[in-house]
Amino acid sequence: MNSRHISLRHTSVACACAALLLLSVTPGPSAGEAAHPKPSRVVATYDAALAGINLGDFRVTTTIKESGYKVAAKGRFSMLAGLVYNATGKTTSSGTFTQAAPQPAAFTLEYDSGKKREQRYLRFDNGAVSEIRIVPHKKKKKSRRVPLDAEQLKDVFDPLTAAFLAVRSDAPAGDLDVCRQTIPVFDGKQRFDVVLTPKRAERLGRRAPKSLSGPAAVCRVRYVPIAGHRLDHSGVQFMRKTEGIEVWLVPVPRTGLYVPYKILVPTGWGDGSITLTRLKIKPGKP
């Protein structure tokens, strides 16, 4: 495989992991405080770029109700008018809130990159993965993947729940305590942890959505594979070694949610980035 495709795969893997793995990145709620955000509907639009070249965008709609939540995302990405890279995808997650954290019930993912199409479906029961369905289903053969066991699929989050839901926090914008978190994630194939550590506080640029204000908490992101991955996979090796991935986290006004404002990922082609460009907030009934 040539360096062009390796770099693009690194960008895809790194951006996907960093963008989809940021759950509960706020301190835990105090005793007696509800663990779920306020009822609301938030629509966030993100632009993706590589070395300053726009790759496309995706929209994430998060609906919070007293009884639970639903998150849906859809996007299209291409490079050089689709000559080098072209892909579409959509994903959904739904679940409820417990005193401790969001608890997913179902997760779906569909993507099409021209050469590869796939659908994934996960069902959860009391915080543990109870069903995994992947289409097309590949015949089992001797696998080079690190084996998964049932214990590793307990108390985990799907990528979308992990990315766009957070427990309520009264911490001010830019408070680096939101970066002290380890997040267990299962995406249907891989079980991994995302480790967030404080890096710095950063002012938002003039292009940030007007509804946001104050500094962002910038976290260092580290990918720690647990099982389901291939040790010889170049993307896995890249993610394990790099220390240059960072995410900027900002609170969404009137919702109790934290969301990624910006994600930066170093690649062989320059920095990959995902940036929040538009934000619509519709508070629900109190």
C-alpha cells in the first residue's frame, strides 16, 4: 500500500477515534444531582479538513429527554472530488440515563467508501453488549485480531454516546478537570480506552459559533487498544504511538452538555482537523 493511502487511513482512524470517543468528559455529579443533561435538542455541524483542504462535513443531532436520549450523525467526505477518497456514513445511538452515566441501548453504523460497504448493529443490556451484528458477515477464519471476551464488553459505551454525551457539571468553561477521564468504548469490532489528560486552556477563535463563549479545555487524547484489534495494523500502530492528538471541549449553553469544538490529528499529509462551525440549541421543557 502506498504512503498516500496509509496517510489517509491514519487520518480516518485517528479522526474517527478522537471524534467519537469523548464521553463523560466532565467531573461526576454531586450526591443527589441528576446524572443526565437538561432536556434539549442540539444540532452541531462539523467541518473536516486535511492540511487545510476541506474534506466534507457531518451533522450531529442530540435529543435529550427526561427518560433518555437519541443521537444521530450523518456525513459525506471526499478528497480531490472523490478521485483519491470518497465516503458517506450515518450512525445512531439511543439509551437512557442512570445515576452514574448514560447507558446505551442500541447503536447503528452504516458507511460506504466505494470499495467497502458495511453495516453494524449493537444492542446493550444493563451496560453490557448483548448482541453484535455486522453486514456483510464474513466467514470465520483464523484471525490475527486480539481475542475479545465477555468481561471486556461490560460497562462500555458505543462511539456516539461516548462522543456527544456528558454528565452535568458546574465547572466553568476552560476548566481542565474535564480532561481527567478514561473512557471505555466498543465500536462493534474493537474494544479500546480513550485516555484524556489536561493540556492547556485556549480561547475560541472568531469563527466559533456565536452561542459559545469563554475558553475551551484542551485535552491530550491517547488511544489504548484492549482487544479486537490487529497488532500489525498500521493505523493501530500509529494511534498507539502518537501523542499529538488533542480535543477542545466546550460547554453548550443551557443544556448541561459538553461537546468537542475542535479535534486535531497529526498525519503524514499535515494536520487533520474537525471543527464545530454551526450550533443550534433548542432547550426542552423544564
